Amino acid sequence: MNLKPYRSLVVLLIVAVAGVLGAQWLAQHNTSDMGQVIVRSGGYDYSTTLPRAALLLLLAWLLLAALWSLLRLPFRIWRRYRKRQGRARLLEGLRALQGGHWQRAERLLALAAHDREVGAIALTAAVRAADGRGDEAAAQAWLATLAGRDPTAHAMLAAERLIEHGLPVDAINALDVAAAQPLPPRGLLLRARALKMIGRAGEAYGLLGALRQQSALPDAELARLEMELAAQSLREAADANLLAERWEAMPKALRTEPGVVAAYAGRAAALRWDEAALRHLEQALDTRWDESLADLYGRLAIGHVDSRRASAQRWLQAHPASPALLVALARLARAQGQWLQAQDFLHRALAQGAGAEAWEELGAGYAAAGEEGLSRRAYANAVRAMRGEAVDELPGRDLREKIYDLAVGENRDAHGIPRLKD
């Protein structure tokens, strides 16, 4: 509620009461010795005492103020009416927009846009209404009007629409205009997403501090975005120095996340930094077991086959039923030229739930060994496994070997204590 008119009325009443009391005081006291005021106008002299002159001026000011208030009253009433009408149209327009009544929403919002206080909100919603009915020309017209009213709101809405249309570079340019600075939290989030889309995740990662400080996202979503940007920024590192710099700048907890570790190891291997890739993969698997990292450990072309095989055999004591580790051991054994041992690992992996990747490795191994029939059957099973279909059993595996494949040794942790099954 606007209390300004009431405050003005109270002030006028207080001054009026003071004027009346002053007049009574002047009537009861001799004020001739307090000074005289003489006004000459048109050949006439008007004289009075100084207190009476001050009182007359005060009364004249009160009269003028009252007249001015009366003259302004119709305009104030009209402005209040327009303001209430504008807000009512805004609410109705937003309700229509929510319900998908695009034309009605746009018409009401266009009327509400004349209100200076809520005009930017109405214009933003009008753009969405025009989008809803597929009128790009109208949407651009509303956007142009919004640019003159609220540059920051215009920048964010334009960027959001450009991202939706797959134009992240244009979105960044829209957000970077000087008139829209500093960007609010939503603007920073849009900029981070646009940077991620164009392969500049390192810059986007630098915005996370401000996003976290301003609570731009719920904690769970912010943590997910942080992991995505961290992994992508590592994959985008142009050289080993930048890769190491970005890795060391990340929080320690983030450097144990499987997705982030996999991105680092993959990029390090691509840059021929094999020792770093191997070391961090092994540290991550020693700290917290993860099937995807175990699979990557066997797939990465980083050499050091003998030492990797020894580490994988050590992990197998603690994780005997790990399909990814068994497939990794098969790959390493085949790289050492030990195809028979690789077969055993692969059959065990399949018995423990491995899928298409184990069948593909079997197919590749059989093909390298010259067993084309078995290779074709293994590759066919890989396709069936990817489709979720039943696979065909391969010949040559007797009952004792099948029982061995299904048998799982006692699963113990790093301290030798047996793990309970879920």
C-alpha cells in the first residue's frame, strides 16, 4: 500500500494546527516590538508585524499546497488506475501463457508492456508467446523493444533462445554486451552452458565459483555441472602442461570421480603422457573401485602391459566377480600373446555378466588365431547382446570349465576382510 498521500495529509494537518495556534498566540500578545514588514505595491504600503507576515506566508503556502494537491488528484487517480490495470493484464497474460493461449497472452502482455515498472516482464513473456505460435518476426520485434527497456533481461532472453537454436557463439556475444553487465546468476549460467557447447569448458569451469556463491543451481545440479565441465576441460587440454594445470586446480574430491579420472587418463594417453595416465588410473581404482575405470585400464593404448597385468591380477583378488576387470585382464593377456589365458578370462567375464564388449574381444581373439567360424559366432553374439537378445553358446567348453567360470572366490577388501554380498 502506498502511504505517501496519508503522510502528506498528516503533515498538512500538523502545519494547519500549528498555524491556528500561532494565530491565537499572536492575537493575545503584543508583537509590535518584534519588527515590522512593509510591502509597497501599486503606490500603496502594506505593513504588519514580522510574526504576522510569517504566519500569512505559511497560510498562503498551505493554501497553495492544498490547491496543488487538488489539481493533481485526478492525475494520481488515473495513474493508480493504469497501474492496477497494467498489473491485472500482466497476471492474466502470464496465466494465458502458462495455459498455452498464445494469441490472448501476447495481446494482454502487449498492453501490460506500457507499464514502466512491469514492462520488461511483460515483454519477456510476450517473446515466449510469439515463440509459442511460431512467429519469429513478432518475437524479434518484442526483443528489440525489450533491449531499450532492460538490456540485461534482453541479453539473457536472447542468449537462451540462441542456445535453444544451437547458436552458442551468438549467445555468448549477446551476453557480453556492455549494457548487460554485470550478469545476474542466470546470465552466468547461460554463459557457462554456451561456453561448454563450443568447447571452452575451461572458461566455463571458472564461472562455477560465482554460480556457487550466488546459489544459481541446487547443490546436486551444480555438482553434476561441475563434474561435466571438469571432465570436458581435461579432454580439451591442448598440451600436457595445461592438462596438469587444470588437474591440479581441481578439488581433491573431484579428482576421484570416475568420469573426471577417465577424462584425464584418456587425454594424458592421447598426449603420450603414459605414466601420468597409468598412475592416476591406478590411484583412483585403489581408492574407490569403479567398473568403468577398470574397463578403461584394459583398453588404453599406453603400453606397460606387464605392470598393468600385475596390478589387474592384484585387484582380481579383491574383485573376483568384476566383469570389467576380467575383460581388462583378457585384453592385457592377449597383448602379451597369451590367447588361451585371455579366453579363460573372457569366459569368466561372460559368466559374471559381461556383455557385448567381452564377445567382441572373443571375436577379435578368434580372428587373430585363425578360427573364423568361432570369430563370426562371437561377433554375432556381440550384436545380440547389444540388442538384449539371447546369445548362442560356443562349443568347446566342458562342464568343469563352465562351473569354474561361474565360481567366484571370496570377495575381500584391501584389509583382507570378506565383503558381504548385497
